[in-house]
Amino acid sequence: MLEVFHEHQDVFQLKELEKICPKSKGITPMSVKEVLQSLVDDNLVRFEKIGSSNYYWSFPSQAAVTRKRTLEGIEREIESLKRRKINNGAALEEAATLRTGALRGRNFWKISM
């Protein structure tokens, strides 16, 4: 169904899509609304309610921008997680060193007494 939006590069109402999609993409008329809603939920199709009418659209450039933003967000998250991993590794090494030193101190006192 997303191809319909990209091929026509136009704004549609639900009734228009219910006529176009079964003919061009083989989607049953009863499932057009469900498929459309899932595309809207995934931010692949935009939706706007103007008055009592609902308008749907998706343009190829918009899809590219959405994918680019998603990729940038994922890359930022990866960098953040890498920094966190490094910090946690250093904290773990420091804690292990302190623990080892503390255990050696306990053994020293037990042996001396």
C-alpha cells in the first residue's frame, strides 16, 4: 500500500484508498483500513484530520528523511552505550582492585593473630 502513496505522490482519503488499493495492489477492501492504520502507527504514512475528513499521505523523500533520523538516533544510542560500557568496565576493575586489597588486609590480620 505504501507504493500507492509513492507512485501517485498525492493526498488521499480513506474512501479513495479503498477504491485504489484493491485494484492496483490486491489488498481486500475490508483490510485497507487496518493496513493503513499500521502504516500510520509505524510513521510510514502521515495522517491529518481536517474538519470531519481524514487525509493520508506519504512521499518518497519523507520516507528517506524518516529512515535517516532513525539511523542517526540509533548511532547516538550506540555511542552512548559504548561510553557506558567503558565507564562500567573501569568501575568494575576499580571495585575488583579494592575488593582484592580488602581481602588481603583481612587475611593479614587473621594470620597475625
